[in-house]
Amino acid sequence: MRTRSLLQPRTGAVLALVVPAIRGHVEGVHDFRVAARSLRAALRTLTRGSDRELVERTRRSLRVAIRTLADVRDRDVGRSLILKLKSGSVIDPALKRRILGLSDSDRRVALLHAETHWPKNLDRHLIGLLRRGEASVKTVIQRTRAEAWQQRRRAIDILDLLGRRYAPVELHDLRRRIRGLRYALEVLAEVDTAANARVLQLKPLQSALGDSQDRIVLSRWLAGQAARFRRSDPGLSKALRFQAAHFRDQSIQAHVLFLKFKPRTVLERLALHVDARSD
């Protein structure tokens, strides 16, 4: 039994989103990065050993594409968070418009950078994958369980290191590990229906970490803008610093919510039933 239907839809989804992404469509940028991450993770477990060279080239191209769109996506998320602020209470309407203008300007620059540095062979690599076969169901299950086990182990190690501390860099790494675990379980869920429940258990953790990360990224960007205008417009600089502090506080609050979910307990109870040495 083969598993061609597992890799092909993921590859096709990324290929279909290339044009919307590089044209800067807000949803296209977001959907491409999600689909590309999912495919990049799946390439570890779904492909045949004989296709290793193509797989590695594709994974490198996907990584570049995801990174080139990072600043564009950050500005999209930041804009959404700024728009949610209530004018007149949390933020002055004139300042809100000024921040949105600065954000839009930075987004245009980031999109131009993404277009310039876009991996030129990505389409060709993806089309090449569509023409290849895939590993057997048995191999996929073995590989995916091992991948999930490793990602969970790394996530627990980070949790043990952090304790209850708010440390944005380490929390971002933790988010990446939990996201990798979820991607592995999503693949497993297509051949093992029991994995669906485990995916659902991870979503609150990933959501809280995402909220924390989005707000600290915006806070840092606002702080950077404040430094930019420190001499030329002290009033604007002060207002930007205030908003930077506001979003940093929100990031900390999201971390507090994350801890309330008892993440270590959630991860330990996933019951993956796999040894780390599985191939």
C-alpha cells in the first residue's frame, strides 16, 4: 500500500499559493507560509530515500521562501493588532493612522525584498515532487511517530529549562517545536485516526504561544520606530514607546494563559507509544 495522497495535496497546495504569496496578498502570504511549513515537515516522513537529493533541495527552497515572507507577515499581523486598538482610549486616532502608515511602508519594502530573494527553483522542485512516489504506510507511521516523539521531547526540554519564566526567544523555539509536533501528528492522523485527538490538544498551546509571539514582535517593531524618531519627533517617539510597552504586557499576559493550560502535562499525556530510536 502506498501513501501518494498524503504528499501530493500538500505539494499542490504550496504550488498553488506561490503567486498569491509573492504578489503580497495578505491571506496568500499567510496561507503559503502555513502550507510550506507543513510540507517541509512532511518531507521528513513521506518521501522515499531514493529522492533524497530532490527532497533536500525542496526543503532548502521552502525555508528560504518562508523566511523571505516573514517580515511581510509580521507587518500584516501587527496591522491587525493595531486596528483592534480602540481609538481615543488605548490609542489616539492620529497616532493610529501614523503607525499604520509606517507599517504599510515597511511592508512594501519587505515585499520587495521577498520578491528579490525568492528561490528561483521552488516551482520546479515542487513539480518534481508531484511526479515522485512516496513511502509505504508502514514506513510513514514509523517515521512520523519517531518525529513526533523527538519534537515532543525537545518541547518538554525547553519547558523544563524555562519553568514559569517569560523568555521570548526560548518561547519562540518552544512554539516551533510544538508546531513541528502538530505537523507530525497531522500526517499521522491521515493513517491513524486516533491522532486527531492529539492534534486538538495542542491547538490551545500553539494559539497562546502565537498570541505571545505576535505581540512581542509588534512591540519590538514599535520600539524600533520609537528609536528612529527619538530626535526628529520626540512626541511620536514617546507615544510609540508607550504602545511598545502595551503590547509587551499583552505578550506576557498571553504567556500567563499558556501556563494555565499546563503544557508539560498536555505533552506528556499525548501517549505517542514510540521509541526515540524508531526509523
